[in-house]
Amino acid sequence: MNRCPYFSLPDHFCYFRSQAQIPDPVSEEKEQELAEKKRLQNKLKREKEKLKKLEKKEKQDELDEKERYLNMSDREKVRSVTSFLFRLTLSSLFVFTLYQKLH
């Protein structure tokens, strides 16, 4: 263990600037740079948290929808699937007719 040259104590008891590695005072420019860096980090952190929250909400909505579907009776399931297929068919016909009109 290194000792402080001024006393017979370990390094962590030496409070002289050259030995204790106390940082110099921060200039205003450096302080502004650090503040800007911290602002950007906080902004990125908020965006990450927002994305996580959205993903979690989407996943929860999907699980709720799945649970709701599983709790349906067979008759309701058949009606929901047929209505979905009917809407899909109508939308595809609509797109097809638009495509024909354009070309």
C-alpha cells in the first residue's frame, strides 16, 4: 500500500491535491456541456421508457384480446371469424376495384 509522503497514513487519508486526485473546479463551458449531456441522456431514457410502455401496453392488449376470445362461446367465435372474413373480403374487393379504376 502506498503511503502519503507527508504523513505515515494510507493514501485515502492524504488530502493534498497532488496525492488525493481532487478534480479541478468545473468551468462554465464544461458545466453547460455536462448539463446538455445529462439532458440528452434523460431525453433518451424517457423515450426508451415510453417505447417500453407502448410495447407492454400492446402486449397486454393482445393478451386481453386472446383471453376475451378464449372466453367466448363457440357460436360467438364462429360469428366473429365469419365477420372478420367478410370484412376482409369486402376490403380486398374495394382495393381491387380501386386498382382497376386506376389502371
